[in-house]
Amino acid sequence: MLVPEHGFWWTAFFPEDARAAAEARDPGPDTAPLVESLLELDQAILDALPLGIYACDVDGQIIRINRRAVELWGRAPRLHDPAQRFCGSFRVESLEGDFIPPDQTPMAHAVRAGESFEGVEAVVHNPDGKRWVARVNVAPLRDADGSVIGAINSRRRCDGVMNFCSNF
């Protein structure tokens, strides 16, 4: 389970944690309806947020994503896909135009080294050719023992540069 200060609803980023939370509340044999209810509530909360949010597990696989992240990326990455790790963007570059491979993104550093990042900006390319600047905040997710079990990324489109980026 995630450490309590992350809040109860974050536990459902990892379905096994949602199951454990449900069993702790109702140790009966059929916790599936409660687990599904928790996961649906979590997704509704995530989808209501104005930021794009996604989470990766300790292997860098994308395990949860909200509606706004899909809108920003211009596509929906496959969840739990070992071929797509750390990032759902079509392509990411530094503000100077250098390609940033997925395994070099702040999300990858958070998952691998437990580092946090706030306000990091990068140019995101969408599959339809649109480019925009994202400002991201990334934090590792830790279990009760302090071990990194994944990371969460919140991103938003930088309003001050949207017009500049869309003209490329």
C-alpha cells in the first residue's frame, strides 16, 4: 500500500492496493464490487482534474492516466505496455530542440532514482504534428517502507507559449 500521507484515493493507482484496501474494510470473500467502485471513483476524480495526470509503476509502465492527459498528448497510450515506458507523448524535446528519449524523462528519473521535479518544461509533439510546451511536476510514489514503487506526473500546457508553439 502507498504511505498514508498520499491519501486513500491514491491507493487505487495500483489495483492490488485497491483490493487490499477493500479487504481491510470488508474481509468477505467477494470484494470485487468494492474494488471496482473504488477504481471507478478514482478515475472520476482523476478525470475531473484540469491537469493531465498519469502514473507509472516501478518498471516504468503507464498504469493510470486521466482524460486531460489523453487530450494533451493527442492519443491514448496503452496501459501496462512494456514497449511504452515512462511517457505517453509521441515525442518530447528540450526547449532547445534536443530529443529526450522516454528513459531520460523526469518520470524515468523519478521511478529509477526517487527524484522529484517541479516546473520542468519540455516541447511535446503530438501525432497530428502539433507542438506545445508542457510544464511538469513529477514525484516518486513510495510504499510504507520508503521504497519507490512508481511515480506520478502532472502536466499542463503553458499558456504563455501556446501560440508560439502552435506556429511551428
